[in-house]
Amino acid sequence: MKTLLVTGGAGFIGGNFVLEAVARGDRVVNLDKLTYAGNLDTLAAVRGHANHVFVQGDIGDRALCARLLAEHAVDAVVNFAAESHVDRSIDGPAAFIETNVAGTLALLEAARDYWKALPLARQDGFRFLHVSTDEVYGSLGPVGRFTETTPYAPNSPYSASKAASDHLVRAFHHTWGLPVLTTNCSNNYGPYQFPEKLIPLTLQKALHGEPLPVYGDGRNVRDWLYVGDHCAAIRRVLEAGRVGETYNVGGDAERENLHVVRTICALLDARRPPADGRPRESLIRFVKDRPGHDRRYAIDAGKIRRELGWTPAVGFEEGIGRTVDWYLDHQPWVARVLDGSYRLERIGQGAEVGA
């Protein structure tokens, strides 16, 4: 049994990872600030479980992180904690710097000091795995894919903050020898995703017959990765990744945003036929594009496939079907998440100069 300190473990990807880790027999100390996107309902299946300890707190609290590492004799840190929505970073970038940069720094400092004080045998086995995003690489043209050697070129406050945290992780390895690993993933989707992101937002609005906003011309391309596949990749990197290395994790499922929205509409039409008989695709409305909207992301996951044997197991068609079914079956979860702080409104349009 390993003891993991998982930060951001009440969020979307972190929550899925925690549920799987506990089910597999690991002991998890789960540190989450419980901001708007953190939800204890996600962790209902492990509530009261002997191998799950939940702590509400901030990764920027270095003393708290140090205490948790020491008290629970942690074997590895998996850092999911982050402000993660591009639109929110446009409206309020300061929170992204506070959590993603300053918070990651505090966590790294606590982990470094804890690791240095461990007996040599435990030092060798300790790992700090930092979960990041493909958005740090910027935008692609119609061809090519991001590799681990693609130069960083972040284009939003969110991706800039994640790029900074990636560089800090690298610096702590090269300066102090902290045994770090970094993963950069493509767009995740699946159960427990907060409904501000494209797939759950579209699903909820379409289910209730509301207009479906599509930014710009809808031709922006993302590489879609089912969250369960991403969690499997993180476990594999934690088990066998080379210290100091970065591994790109992608779903090999490039789709235009408009295609994703139309797919959700068709799946909902088949599962919950609309009362008026009109296909939900008729609800699509093209709206003003997001400022600085990257045109295309695509991941080359060849390194993790060659070195660690990981490949995505869930194709997009299967994964999106599973996702639609999960949300239809868990509408009470969605209702509790939408507690008044967010009501599916559009954000991230940016303030006008002088406004």
C-alpha cells in the first residue's frame, strides 16, 4: 500500500483519480480548497473509508502541506490542484497566479524539505508528480502535434500560469534533485466534470432546451481524452516514469468543437427525444469568439506509449456515450454542483478597455 498526497482531489480529474486509487488499495490524503469546482459529492463513494483522509486546505499553505506529508508518511505527491478554466482566467487572472504558481511553489518547497529528511531508502522511492496541460504549448496550425520538446508558448492567463508551474517543477529537480515527474494532457471529459466546460455545459443546456453557444465558427480542434484513460496514464507514470521527465498524454481523438456539440445533441435526441420533435442541433448559436482562442491542440503521446506501454483504451464515440449516460443518470449531482455561484452563464469575454 502506498500513501499518496493528492491535491485537488475533490475536482474533476483529481476526484476520478482518488476514487480509483482508493479502490485499488492505495491510501489517499486528499487536500482540496473546495473552491467552486471542488465538490465533496464526487467523493461520496469513499466517505468514511479507512484509506481516504480528506483535508480542506490550500496548497499555498506550506505549513499545512509539510504537516500532512510528515504525519501521513507520504510516498508520493500527485498535484492536480489548479484553477483550470481559460474563460475564468480571462475574467480574473490573479487567482490563477495565486494557486497555479505561488501555490505550486509552496507545495514544492514542503515536498523538497520532507524528501530531504527521509531515510535514503525512502528518498529513492519518493515521487512528486505534477499534472499539467497541453495548453502550455500554444496553438497549432492544421498539421503537426505537440511533443515533449515543443517550445512553450502559452496564450491565455491560465496556460501561462501552468507553464510557470511546470518550470518550477523542473527547477526543483535540477536545483535540489527532487524526484519529479510531469504530465501534460489534452482536453479531458467524463464523469464529475464541472458544467462550465464544453461537454457538460452543452449537455445540460441541450437537455433543458436552451441555446447552445459555440465560439466563433466552431472549427477549433481539441484532442479529447477520457478521464479514466488519463488516470491510468498518471498511475503508469507514477509507477515507472523516469525521474525528471515529462510525458504527454493524449486521447488520439481530434474533434472540432462543432462536431462535439452536434454529437452530444444526437446522443441526447436518441436517449431523451425532445418533446417538440425538433432536433437539439437546432439550438446551436454561434457567438463571439473567446479572446485569444487557440485554434488547434493535438498531442503526440508516442513517448508514454514507447516507454511505459500506455495507450488510451476508450475511443471518443464510446467515451462521449458513457459521459452522456453518466450525466443523465446523475442529474441530482449536477443540481447540487450548481449551487448559485455558477448558473451556466457565459464567462471569459474579457472586460472592455475603460469599462
